[in-house]
Amino acid sequence: TLVTATAASAQTYPTKPITMVIPFAAGGPTDVVGRLIAQSMSKTLGQQVIVENTVGAGGTIAAARVAHAQPDGYTILLHHIGQSTAPSLYRKLSFDPLTSFETAGLVTEVPMTVVARGNFPAKDFSSMVQYIKANKDKINLANAGTGSASHLCGMLFQHAINTQFTTIPYKGTGPAMNDLLGGQVDIMCDQTTNTTSYIKSGKIKAYAVTTPKRLAVFPDLPTTREAGVQNFEVSVWHGLYAPKGTPRPVIDKINGALKVALKDQLVIDRFAGLGTEPVAENRTSPEVHKQFLQSEIAKWKTVIQQAGVQPE
Ligand code: MLT
């Protein structure tokens, strides 16, 4: 019968390579996290976990692709905070972040940095804010499209300093970073997994971190709150998903491999060098992930409404 067949294939899963869909461009922050855990999960599962970058529409194209894939564990999604903001930013989605997926565990929470091109004329965060306010018609902020973390962060920034500037969408902050390095855009609010090396080498300027506490990688960089701007805090949490209806034993195997990855010293060390760390062990279960997703959807709905942002 079909039931026995499903149970049997869940038992032997995985018997072929698994595709991990990443919603943003290769070389960017989500890709970095995805490739690191995919590598470790491949070892645990005994099958290759192949990363596929399905880009566009701030991550919602990738989420739609996985929501509508076979629920057999061979197509999974690594997504971030955008999974919780999309319902408040898009009028029409072909999926529901909460009901179209099985949650397979939280991965990491990545701090964000407020950065600018190398020759941006401001020495600290408050002079940056002053400069932006005085030149708002000329300022361009690069982001990864509506629904991305850099979009959310840029939106919070504009709201917090009560100023609007132009935003330019890319297929990920990997490509956006190229234009920031080249000086084609002025500012960006992006994850430390993408900005750390460029800040350290002095190729871009960093002004603040968006976390309640300073970061070990940048002890001299103030938090947004310390720098005098309130209501401008965000961390980019990541989670793994499979299509709704994926058998529980398969989810357990994916989750088990994720848990191993988050204890892999190579992953921990690479994360640390990029200003982040695995989530605490008590947050890695599918249940905690689901509850957290639910609370994040509610939280950002309120914040986005209060910021006066209308869904597209
Ligand atoms: C990326 O991987 O490009 C980022 O996560 C984009 C973003 O959400 O800002």
C-alpha cells in the first residue's frame, strides 16, 4: 500500500542527493550559511546536499518553489527572517509560511551592520544619520528586494530616523556588496556573514550593529541604541523547511543532521569568524522553530504596519 511505501522510503531516506534551495544569490550571506551546514549535513546523511540558488522577489520565489515541491525530503529550504515578514509585505503569495511547510529547525541568528561605501563622508553613526538626513534625495541604499533582511533593516532605519531615501533592489546582498565596494551605491544594512571581511579590510565603513549587545568581532562598533537611535534592532534568524506533508521520520533525519552541523567545530569556527553562532540547542527542534516563526510573523506584522509600509 501507499502508506507502507511512504513509511519504507522514510526509513531508508535519503537514497539520493537532496536539494537545499537558497533564496538569494550565491556568495551572499544566506548562501554562506547554507553551504556550511549543507556540507556538514551531507556527511551525516550520507548523501550530497546540493545548494541551489533560486533568487528573486526577496526570497519568496524560492519559498514558493519549495512549498510546491514533492514532500519527500529531497527538496528543502533554508530561509531567514524573510519567511516571517513576507505575509505583511506581499498581498499575494502562492504559499503560507506557517502552513505550507514543515519546520525542520532553527539554525543561527545573524547580527546586522550599518555600512557605507569606503569614501562615505561620515565618521560615526550620528554624523552618518545627519548626513543622510541632509542629503536624503541623493542617498541610495542597496538591498536584496522586498522581503529580504536588508530590506527590513533599511525600512527600520528609515522609520527610526524619520527619513526616506532611495532603495535599490538586487538578487542578494552578495551582488549588492559589489556595487557598494565600487561606490555605485552609498549605504547598506547587511548581515555580518557578508560584511565582516570587508569591514576588517577597510573596503567599506561600518557605523553600528543592530543587536542589543556589541559583537566580539567588532568590539569598537557601537550598537544602534548606544549610538542614540532607538527602535532599530534586528537579527536575521535562519531556519530549515520542507514542504508540508513531508513524513515526520524524514523531518527528524533532516533535523538530526542539522543538529550535528550546529555542533560541528568547523561550522562553529566559521560562524564565529563571521560574527555569529549556532542557535542554542533548546531552539533547534521543529516545534520551537514553528512557535518562533509564528511569533515572528505576528511581531513583524505590527512593526511593518506601524512603519506605514503597504504590502506590494
Ligand atoms: C542574501 O543572502 O543575499 C541575504 O540574506 C539577502 C538579505 O536578506 O538581505
